[in-house]
Amino acid sequence: MAEPVLHRLTLDNGLRVVLAPDRSAPVVGVSVHYDVGFRSEPEGRTGFAHLFEHLMFQGSESLEKLAHFRHVQGSGGSFNGSTHPDYTDYFEVLPSAALERALFLEADRMRAPKLTAENLANQIDVVKEEIRLNVLNRPYGGFPWILLPPVLYDTFPNAHNGYGDFTDLERASLEDCAAFFDTYYAPANAVLTVAGDIEVDRARELIEKHFGDVPARPRPERPSFAEPRPTTEIRETHVDPHAPLPALAVGYRMPDPVGEIDAYLAHLVLASVLVDGDGSRLQQRLVHGEPLVTDINAGAGLFGPFEARDPDTFSITAMHTPDVGVDRILGAVDEELESLAAQPPTSDELARVTARWSAMLHAEHDRLVNRTLGFGSFELLYGDAALMHQVADRIAAVTADEVSHAAKGLRPDSRAVLLVEPAQGGTQ
């Protein structure tokens, strides 16, 4: 699709707005990104940012519980929210005639969500059940995004479990919720994105009408989460009672996703050279060649690319049979990285990988919900929503030498290795 002309403005209360008109279909997307995620939650309150995301759907100043659901679904729309390391987002996709409804809903809960003891207790139970379902009672639950960070990082913001510890969740109080809302859910700490079938001047009027009187509050200062890189290999073991096979995750620090974006993009291309498709380096050697593993993956960002500021993680994960030693797998990975560091990927390798990235990004951005969320997150993290449509070209411009340089930085003496071992008598 053609790249839309973006319109940006800031309301008097500090709310940043991105408008992305596209009249090709009578549908509109609305999202709000708040500059708060797992890394901002206070020590002793693991999982609080995610818990608060749930609370934002439990009614607001003018709406009773479940009214948000009813108004969106009654318009033929869909909605959701999600919590990330450095932001929390909320969105609706609806017929364009329902734009004002979506803006009212988001403005009303930005003004005052309904924080009650009943809602808090209920949502604590909901989050605990999510953790049981997605982490505690499934094979490889939390692998690697919960289990790897405490091996690679030392500080609480970077290392802790963003899903939450039951004890911490149960200790959450209404006072905690009110303080979190007052601090992080200020208009000046948010980006509103409206994309799709909109008339720009009319959208501005509706945004001013519904968001303009949301009380201004100071934008919180975002601390640096930087910490030194490891100076040696760090290993830890996690026993999984449900895992049928051993697994390992290797974590490395990456260049700053915002301040060193081209070096960051070279790591995305490197991950694809290593594992993307049967012809990739690690697939060829470790799955089809020797073979040492049953499955292998690599990626930039534990939640995917463009989801976090610095520091961010490059990871390689694999599953293997018990008779294959971990050091054999790590040795093979190191040899392939050393090979790429010494001899850059071929032009054919690079062309194949960058073509896949381009096709994937264009297909992803063809969906209105992805465009809406992408504009919002790029505006929040990078200060430039338009960068979303430049990423494919910048990936295509990554050179073989830049990929080789990225491989040089993934050193065995500066990494974390997480070993997942099945429990004795566990699932076979």
C-alpha cells in the first residue's frame, strides 16, 4: 500500500497525536500507547504493569464494568491491550462511522478508570490464572522471555518477571493502583493514533472534544535502564516439570534499538541468516547436518523487534535430545558465528533474507490494526511514527559487512546461557 501522509499534533495537556488517513476501506483504527511497561513497575510489585492493563478494561468515569466491551463489539469492532517492556497499548478497530465512540471510550478511561477493591481482587485472580495457564502448567512456560533475563541482567527493571509473582500480585493495593495511574497514565505520557478512513480536520475536532479536557499532569521522567554487559559467560539451570526434552537459550546484549538503529537492524538480518529457512546456517548444520537439535530459533528482542528501548536482547533458543551435550551445541553455534565474523554472508544469502523481511513487513503493515499500533509505538519509542514505513528499506540497505560485524559482537565470554532440564519422571 502507498505510504500515508502523517499528521502530528500535541494537545495542551501534552497528549501527542498521530493521524494516518487511508480512505481505501470504511474502517478506522484507534490506539493509545502509554510510556510505561514491565521495566517501570516498582520493585516488589512484579506484574503490576500487566495487572493495571487489565484494570483499564473494568469500567471508567462514565461507564460501568463491561461497557467498553459492549460498545466496541456492538459497533462490529474488535479491541485489546498488551503490556511490553517499555509501553502498554490499547486499541480498537471499528467501522469508521464509530470513530467518535472509540475516542470517547479511550478518553474516558484516560480521565479516570474505575479502580475498586472488587475490580482489583477480580483481576488479580484473572492474571494469576493466566500465569498458571501460560507459564506454570505448560511445557517451557515463560521460555525464554521470563527465564532468560535474570541470567543476562542484574538490575530489577531488566531482570524481573514481568508476568508477576503471586505474592507480589496479592499485595497490590488500591493505593498502589492510584499512584501508578497518576504517575504513568498522564496525557503527556501517551500517544494517541488514529488511522484509516478519517477526514483529518474532523478527527482533530473529535480528539480535542474528547481528550482536550483530560486534566494535564506532569510527564514522569523515564530513568535509564542501562547496565554493564556481562564480562563472562553466565549459566543457570531451570527444571521444568512439564518439558519433554531439554532446551537452552543463549542471550546476548544488542546495540541500542533507538540510538544505534542501523546496527540493531543488522542483528535482525543476522538472526535470519542463522535460522530463517532450511538453507540458513544453523538450520543446515544443527538440524539437518550433524544433527544436534530438534528445533532452533534466533531473534532480536525477546518480544520481537521494535518493542523496547535499550537494553535489548538477542537470543538463540534450541531444543535437543538428552544424549546431546550442551557444550556441543554451544560450540557449533560459536563456530558458525565465528565463520560469519570472518567471512560475511554471500550476496545471495543477504538478498534472500532481506527480501523475506521486506515481504513480511509489507504484509504486516497491510493490516490496519498493525499499522495503527506500529505508528503509535514508533512515535513513542523513536519519536517518529513515519519510521515504521522506512524500516523495510533500511533492512534492505544492511550490508554483508554490517552482518559480519554483528556476529563478531556475539561472544561466548559475554553471554547468558539458560538450560532447561525436564524433571525426573516428568512428561515424556
